[in-house]
Amino acid sequence: MKLKHALTIASATDAGLVRNFNEDSVTADEDSGLVVLADGMGGYKAGDVASGMATMIIGNELKEKFAKGVGKSNGVDLETELLRDAVSRANQAIYHAAHNKTQFQGMGTTVVITLFRDNIVTIAHVGDSRLYRLRNDKLEQLTVDHSLLQEQVQLGLISTEDARVSHNRNLVTRALGVNQTIAVDVRQERSQPGDIYLLCSDGLNDMVDDADIELAMVSIKENIPLLVQQLVLMANDNGGHDNISVAAIKVEKPFPLRTGFFSRWFSAHA
Amino acid sequence: MAKLVLSLNGSVIGNYFLEKERFSIGRKPTCDIQINDQGVSKEHVVILTVGNDQILEDLGSTNGTQVNGQDTKRQILQNGDVIEVGRYRVKFVSQKAMPDMDFDKTLMIPAFDRTKLRQEEADKRGPDTESISTAVANARNVKTIFPLGAVHGISGELAGQEIELVRAITALGKPGSSAIISRRPAGYFITHVAGKKHPIVNGKSIGDSPFPLDNLDQLEVGLDKLQFYLK
């Protein structure tokens, strides 16, 4: 099964109504089942450089490794290591650029990644860009923000309701390019046909309530390119204060890695 | 109540309370603030009040509108914002619109070095923590300044039924032949989602683009015939 026959992928990015330029970056590669979304920060246009470096380096790194052949999955750890290494490499590149060029000083970026392989989605993230999943028409957030707001809630300092009016929504506690090493959250989920995965920058989820994100995904699940456009539109209709990026992946069919005769025979008789 | 303080060259000329839902500034005598200045368009800018929000909208003015020195077409005003219209300055004052929404992403300067957090800790902390909804309180609903819309089923599965178009999106049709009506600040729009047959409005297929709806438009989605109206 070729991945591009099993997955429908669409993405959109927009500066929003208030910002003059877009510091988000998104890349999607149907052949390797990889989607990377990054939200840059810091300095005049430097955020754009940081997010662009993140998506490009992570994308290229993984494509190269897949081209060389990463071999069969040695258990569930292979994809986790691949993503962790790629994020680490991007982090170091951004860190060095930020520390060697004055115009890039202080730049950094969030990142959220999905890698679809062998009926498993591997999810990695740093910062407050998110991954949601719609399954059986129910929306679920699969990432936990690395933000001061999230920490305050976890520490019980404020309620989840207060979070809506907090001044701290945009203070991230982890980002690529700030330190030489980076702690990445990675998790794996078994995917199911019908699932829709949604990566987004906070320009979406700060502007559009989760209930309305769910409503859009349920109403437009038959048209993924329209879905991403509609979500950007909704964020802008609600004010469009920040750059808005979204990428959606719909799992149309299972995508087992091995499709040889024996594995087909075994799965048919399992 | 929110107010505007009009000044020219540092001298205050007047105070205006935003008592109306739509408050206009321009060269025309019918504007709520009339400014006789060649750099100001006839209808230069409006401020719409929706709940606690004041939304500034440049009406396609020749010289544009600046808020705090930045060109703007449309934005929600924050307490203390300075709007520039021609040579005049208009200060926006509202205790209900404190700039509590700082959307400039900033990296927190950590009290302790959080990035030294060990990988295992990161893994442990990841999946099991509570997720929170960050959508700002006043961005939860589409701000509309027109009456509520609804569709009435004429024939098909929705015959005799009325659906109020309250939410941002209302889905119509069924799997394989579907459309949405979206509620937007400028009005209602119908958009084709899936199926060979595109929705039909007043006898004409709408194609792939969102199509603005007018009161009493006749809609066809799949086998359902509906009428759109504003309540």
C-alpha cells in the first residue's frame, strides 16, 4: 500500500489580519507520510527563518533516511528515534544561526510533527503548536502545550476557564533554537481509517474554540482541502490576531508497511 | 463605556462616547465624527461595537488608517490604542478592552533552566496531562451584525423543518452529497463540500466557491430543497 493512496493531506497557512508577515511554516510529504508545522518567533522576520529551517531540516533529514532505507521497524522505537534525531538536528542548526548572526539573535520556533508509518502515527512536538485528532466525530488533543499557561493550570494556579483570559497564552516554555539540547515529547498512536489528524499553530486554537474546530472537522470531513481553508477563514473571522497554519491528514485506508505475499496471507488468516 | 478622544497637534478637540453599534469617522456631515481635512475620506473608518469589543474597520479610505503607527484594515481595539486618521489622532479608551491578548509569541525567560529538563522527564510529562482550551473568550463566537438566519425545508428529508443557523457552520445533505452554510461577519455563505452535484441557489449551480446568501434564496443540496431567510 502506497502511503499517498492511504492518506489525504492538505495544508494552509495565512498571515492573519493583524500581522504583516507570516512566521509559520508547513511542509507535507505524502510519499513519506510526514507533516511538519512550525511557528517561529523573535526579531524582525527572524521567526520566519527559524520556522523555515525547522520544517526544511526535519523534512530533508527524514526523506534522506527513508531514501537510504531505514529498514523494517525494529519495534515501535525506530520512528521515535528518527523524529527525535531530526528535531535535535534542527535545534542545533537554529541555535547556531541564532548565536552567530546578529539579525537572527533570539529567534526560535515551535514544531509539531506527524509521521505515518505501518498503521502507526508517531507524534513529536516542542512548544505550543498542537495536534488534534477527530475520531468517531469526537475531537481530542494529542499534544500538551509547553507553555506557561499550561504549567499554571497543571500546578493548579489557575483554572482551565481562567486560561481563556490569561495574559500568558503566548509564553512558551520550550522552543527550538534556544539551547544546544532540546527535550522533545514523542508519542505513538495506532491510527484507524476515518481518523483525521490536525496540526495547527496557536493562531487557530487561540481564535477558534475547540468546539468549533470539531464542528468544522465533522461537517467537512469529506473535503480535506476545503476543511483547512475553512479553519483559516474561521480564525480570521474571529479576529485573526496571529499567523494561522493548519495541516490535516485523513486516514482513508490502513497502511501496513509490509505488503508481500506472506504478510498478506498472514493478515488475511490472522 | 468606551470613548474616543479626538486631538490635533496635541490639543484635545472633543470626547465621543461609542453609544452606537456603528460609529463612523469621515469628512461627510453624516459621520459621527466629522473631520474637515483633505487627507480624510468621506467615510474613512467605522468602529463597530459588539459586546465588549470595538472593531475598527477602514472603509477603503484613500490614505488608510493607522493604529499605533501600523496600517490597518480591520482590528479589535485595545484600551489606549491611538488611531490616526489624516492629521488627526483618536485615542481609544475602554476599561473593558484592556490589552489582555498579547499575541506576540515570546519565549519565556525561564526561572530555572527548563530546557535542561531531561528527556525521560519530558516523556513522562507528555501524554497524561490535561489539555486546555486557549481560545480567547471573545473569539468564541462569530461576531455578526445582521439578523439570525435559518433554512426551511421545502421538499426532501428536511421538508417542513426549520434549522436555525446559529453556529459557525451548519452541515447540509448527507455523506457523498454535502454542503455547509457558514455564518461569517459579512453574512451567510453556502459552500459545496462533496458530491458530483454542487448546491443550486435560485436555479443556478454555485460551483466550488463559497456563495453569499440573500434573504429568501432557494437552495438545493442533493435531493433537499430549502429556503434561506433572515429572521
